[in-house]
Amino acid sequence: MPTEVFVEGMEDGHPFEKRVTVSMKEAFKEELLHFADCVSTGREPDTGAAEARGDVALLHRIFGAIKRPLEG
């Protein structure tokens, strides 16, 4: 499936929305191929452990913010 990005904004005082196809490759498959290459060659991944921890922390904050209103 193509990877699409939806862009919203204002132009000359009018809202717009554009759909942009950024890749025809499947993102998760590409991540797995990159990881496999790093493991087999010893190359450093594009995203390091510190960035991964930051991503996980952000997801925890997002899920926590979603969960709180439902509990109240």
C-alpha cells in the first residue's frame, strides 16, 4: 500500500487539504529490512535507543491522556 500523508492548511484565507503519496513501499516492511541489515552488517540503526525510548515515553503520555477522560 502506498504511504500517504494528509496535509491541511490555509492558503489565501481558504482552508485546504492535500493527500501526498510519499512512498509506494510498505513502511513496516522497510523498517524490518533496515533492522535486518543492521543486525547482519553491524551498522548503527537510523534511530538509536535513546530516540526509541523517547518515542515510547511519548506514546505512554498520549495513551495516559486518552485514558484519563474515559475514567472520569
